[in-house]
Amino acid sequence: MGEHYRQLSLEERCTIARLREAGQSCRQIAAAVDRPASTIARELKRNSGKTVGYKPVYAEEQARARRWTGSRLERDAGLREKVLGGLAAGWSPEQVAGRLAREAGEPCISHESIYRFVYAQLRRTNDGAWRQYLPRARAKRGWRRKPGGSPASFIRLRTPITERPADAANRQTPGHWEADYMLFARYGHNILVAHERACRVLLLTQPPDRKAAHTAEALGSLIGPWPETLRTTLTIDNGTEFAEHHRLIDQFGIRTFFCDPHAPWQKGGVENAIGRLRRYLPRSTNLDDLGPEQLGAIAARYNNTPRKCLDFKTPAEAWAQHLLHFECESTSRLSPG
């Protein structure tokens, strides 16, 4: 069995510096800190500065720098390839780390290590392209404050969110949706986003404009075809584009609920989804160059990205499970007893 070596602490280094300045020998210092004399001699030789001599803080930094061998992603090429592949596919560092842990059956790397690696490359290489590996492509970490809010408007047959069923709030029961528009810099360019609260599955469409009639028609085409148990409620904000919401009630039996004024966070699922979509559809996007196939590909990419809230399953996998469960229940009800 090999010997176990214990690194010198900063407190011990302070004692060594004080006794060394007092003229003590290596053996005397070793006896004071209960260490071998060879350890003290090696410490003074390796961690002393040419001009400053032996200083405890400097010695601590030198020893720490000598032990550092680079981040794990710099040392492990195979793991680095998997991580960068996931990031390039549009996954966040947390989604990459969670998916790798799910596939391996144990944690492989933390999302914090991935963030640190990317930001270290940004500083080291001064190459802004590394930002594109991150969900929001930020050069620095931290949240940005975004001012603004939605003005309240009178809408006929409006039902407040406080009356929404409790099972819509806990995200455990599928069939509860949120919807909002994703806006762009060019006037009249917008995408209607529908987001299911439990499975986080996302549907996209591009109506001709944001008029209330076209919005209601587009929402009906997105949500209406699903089984009744998978389209029970819809949460929206107070914009006039949702003024014809009662059409969804009449045609599909979808109950609609409105957020409180200036409270978009009450439909946080679709707000978060729109933020994630900005990676592929920045505000400068010209939707005239974007066809239905490309829009469908973006939605598919979102729905096939693992999510931490789903135990790193993808929204498509979670939605498929609920669809299969619905089909099995329907078959059992129709089969003879």
C-alpha cells in the first residue's frame, strides 16, 4: 500500500512563513507544524518567489496552479465531443448533462462545468463563435432585465386565471395549453406558439396576421384535432388578438382563461418556450424566407430536446406516452366486457 500525502494548508503555510522569518531551521519548523523536515524543505524550494521570498498566499497559489490539469472537457476528448454535439444540437448545458447521466445511469459531468468550459474558451480564444453553443448566446453570465408588460383590455366572455382548474396549475395532467405570439422586427411578422403545460410539447403556425378571427382559427387548427382529454383548457393573455377565444369554446369545448393584467409570467411555459426559440428565430428573422417545412423542423427540434422537468425525456416522448395511454383507454372502453 502506498503512503497517503496530505497537502499543506494555508494556515500551515502561514506558520512556516512566520518561523522562517524568525530564522528557524527546516527541522525546527517541521517539529512546530508536525510535518517531515523533507516536506518543509521541498515547500520552501518549490513555492518561494525569487524576489519576495516565501509568502503563504503566493505559495498557496503556486501549489494550486501546479495541481490543476485543466477542466475535464479539455482532458477527455470523447466526453467533449458528446457535450459539444449536444450543445450544437440546441440543447442547454443542463439538458446535455442530464441526458448523458440518463444514458450512462450515473452523473458524467455537471452543467456548471460545461458553462465554465464554454466561458473559459471565450476568454482564452477571444472567439465569439463559442457563444453560439449557449441557449441565449450571451458573452457574459447573468440575467438581463426586460421592461414592459401587456395592457389590460376588455374581452367578451373573459374568464380570469383564478378560475382555472387546479390540475392545470400542477402540470401533472396533460391537455392544458398556453398560447402567445412570437413577434419579430419586421412589421406584421409573427408566429403563433401553442405550448402544452405537462409535456412541454410545442406547436407552431404562421397566421396571415394577428386579427382575432385568424388567431382563433389558427389555434383551432393547432389544438382542435387532439383527443378531448388532451385539449381541455387554454391560457392566454389580454391582447385583442385573443378576443375571439369563445370560438374555441363553441367549436372544440376548450375552456379559455386569461392572465391577470401585466402578469405574463402566469403563462410561463409558453414565455419560456419563446425564449428558447429565439436561438433559431431571432427578432431579425425575415419570415418571408421561412417556409412551413422549416418551421416544422424548428418545432421538431424543440420537441426532441430533453428537458430536466421531464427527467430528461423529450417533450415528444412524454406526449407519445399520453397519446398511447389515451388510445389504450379508448380501446378498452370499446371492447366487450
